[in-house]
Amino acid sequence: MDGMNEDGGGLLTIGALARRTGVPVKTVRRWSDEGLLPPAARTPAGYRLYGPEAPARLETVRTLRDLGIGVADIRAVLRSERTVADAAGCWADALDAQIRTLRLRRAVLRAVAARGTAAEELPDVHRLARLTAAERRRVIEEFIADALDGVAAPAYRAGLLAAAPDLPEDPAPDQLAAWIDLADHVQRPEVRAALRRLAEYSARTTPAEPSATAAEDAARVAGLMRERAETALAAGVAAGSPAAEPIVAELVAAWLPTQAGTADPPQRDDAHARARLLEQLEAAAEPHIERYWQLMCTATGRPQPPSWSAAGTWTAGALRAHPEPGPSLILPPAPDAQRALYVYERVAAHVAALVDAVPGEALERPTPCDDWTVRQLIDHMTWENLMITSIARDAPRTDPDADHLGDDHAAAFRASVDALLAAFTGTGLLERTYGPYGAPGALFAQQAAVELLAHGWDLARALGASTDLAPEVADEVLEAARGIYGAAPRTEGGSFAPERTAPAAAGGADRLAAYLGR
């Protein structure tokens, strides 16, 4: 009979055992050689014969090998020197370690792909990913120690050290990528310099004996500033406009109590108080450090802090434009909605034609707007259109620093004009009121026309083109500007410089530019 020896004793040849179990002969022979499946006997010719228990034993061996358990441990289990449970537990632990290693490799590869890592950078990326928790902490501690060397700011230093990254045992790919970026970020001299500036400012201004609620009070005021600034942005309140003054007054009043115990603390809302608050905001405006905290939070799985960029820019601009308390807000009367819409359409058409004519090589030219290139100026005009559109859609944008142009500046600008016109005509924006002061929606159309004509004039000057833009409505835009910004202070660093005298024969756009201090 197949599978029996010549004596009919029920022993299985190696081939019969292989056929019965589905295990290849080569594998059966190897496991037999390794002591996992000893033969019961041999034929006179030396061939192996296996007993009736061999199929079950072979199935056990195959199962344990499929689970990744090693030969030595299987041998110990079969000899009853070790339980299956014990061996399985040990090998499960080993698999956990192997899985962590594989996940780490996967995360490194994902990070390399996402960062566009060059070949020469790969060893450093791999090394950073494999650091232990203690080594990761040491990277941050050395960064802090170097940046703050000699600065007497113990509370600031302690806060930084308390937030040092503690990656989970099995970090997600985005956490590992954030850690790699963070470790690279803190090696940059400009980041260390930024942290040192903040520490030095903290050392100069932190009270000698801060109150028990100082940190909580500061966080509350910062939250109020962010909320009020974002509300103002959503309502289209320009930082340099009269409508910003009562917001500034509210913020200064909330901030004043937090200054108790500082050197020469301001006692009331006056020029000294506003200058001190502006100084604090300017000191805190460190993009490198904001990036540091963003990466830190991602790496450790903490909630991301809200971005201060848009709110901080607005608040600082409002303080520059209103360096001391001013008169109460008086809103200009609501304009005729349809006329305001027509004026914006005419201005937008003229400026769009100017943008269409900007060649690619002119995008990096300087403009009359300080520190803005032609591209940045067009991006700003595009952003203003998109911002008002988002207000009309009840979803205010907060991304002024993003790139709104892409690869086609002319198409992006025209698309923003079309979107705003659609919002003016399709959302009821012109008939609604906005913000805590009930600003009429039609003022948005007026303000958009003023901003667009003023910046269109800047663009024309940068390109050497005619500045006689939208002559059919430019005088109306100038009168709108006087109504909206007439009470706005003209201060250094504010939205508007002192008014200039326009030439006698100047057109409406040139006179608008002179009125705004161009």
C-alpha cells in the first residue's frame, strides 16, 4: 500500500507524508534534519520512515513556522521543554519590535518622499528618525541652551524645556516627518537668533514676581485679540480705518491689567500704552518660532495653536494707525448700492487690463508699496477681492500670506474680480450690514473700489504706464475714500502717509493717490 514500508507496519515514507500534509518533501527533510520531525525508523536502504503521529506533528511545526516562531523554540515546545503560550508570547514581542522597525522605515520613506530629500541628506534624515527619546530631547535642549546662552529668562527657558518633544513609541508618519523637520529647523542660525530675541524681550519685560494667573491672563488677552482681529477681518474693517479705533481701545483696556509689575507699567489707554502693546506684538511676530511650535505640536500629537499671522498683522497695523485714543466711530452714510457696484466694475475693468499687460519678467519689479514686488501687489489685490467674497459667503478667509496667483497672475486676478461681482449680485451683500457696528454692505463695494484703484495706480507707476485709470468714476472713488478714511490718522508705519498736493491737472486716480499719501 502507498505510504507503508515493506513490512506493512503503517510507517510513512517521506513522500507519503509530504503528499498527506501538502508540505514539500524538501521542507519535510529540512525540518527532519533540524530535529523537528525525527523519523521513527529507516528502511534497509536508509530511507526515513515516519510514524502515524507524524502528520499531526508536521502540522504543528508548519503552523508555528508560519507564525514566525524559530526552530529552537519549536524544538523546545515539541520536547515539552516550553509551552506554546510562552513561546508565542516571546515571539509576539519580537514581532512587535519588528513591526515598529518596519513602521519606522515606512515613515522615513514617506518623509523622504514628501520632503524631496536629496541623496546626500538621506543619512541625516535616517539618523534623526532613529534617535531615542533621550537623544531627541537632547537635540532640543542643546538648541535652547545655545539660543538662550547668557539670557536671564528662567521662566521662559523652563517653558521651552517643558514642551520638549516626546514622540509616541509608534509615531505616525506625519509625526515622524514633523520631528525630522523640527530637528532640521532648530539647527538654523536664524531660528536660534529669533528665539534669543524673544527670550531677551521676555527677560526685559517679565515682572520680577509674576502673579499666579499671569500665564492664564496673557492667554486670555491673546485669545481676545485674535477673536477681535478675525472678526474685524471678516467684517472688512481695515486696520487704518476709523472703525478700527474702538476695537483697539477694547484690546488695550483688556491688556493693561497684565502689565502690573513690569518696568514702567502703563496705567491707562494712552500713547505710551499703545506703543508698549505694539512693541510686544512686534517682538512676538517671529515666523521661525511660530513654525517651531507648529512642528512641535504635530510631532507630539498636541493640538495646533491657532495661527497668529493674520490677526497679529491686523492688530499691529491698527495700533500703528491709531497710536493714541481717538474720537468715537462715526460710520459714513451707506452709498447707493447699485452705483457703488457700477463704480467697482469700472475700476476692476481698468485694473484687470493693466494686470493682463504685465509680462512675466516684470513680476519682480519694485512698486511704490514698500517691500512689495509687482507680483506681491497683484497678489494683494487678488486677496482683497477674495476676502470680501468670502465675507459675502459667510466663510471669511484668514490666509493673507498664501499665494493666491499660482502660475497665471492675470487669470487669478480676473477670477477674483468675477467671484466678487458674483458675490455682490448673488448673495445680498450690498443690502446687508456687517460687524459689531452695523457697517452697511454697500460700503464693501466702495472700499473695494478705493483699494483697487489705489493699488492699480501703484501698479501703473511700477510698470511706467499711464496712471489715469478709470477716469469716468475716479472722482467718485476719491470722495468715497474721503468718507471712509477721512478720520484715519496719518502716522508713520500706518496705512496712510500724510496727504500730498496733487498737480493742478491731475486726474482722479492721481488725486486719490495724493490723498492717500502716495
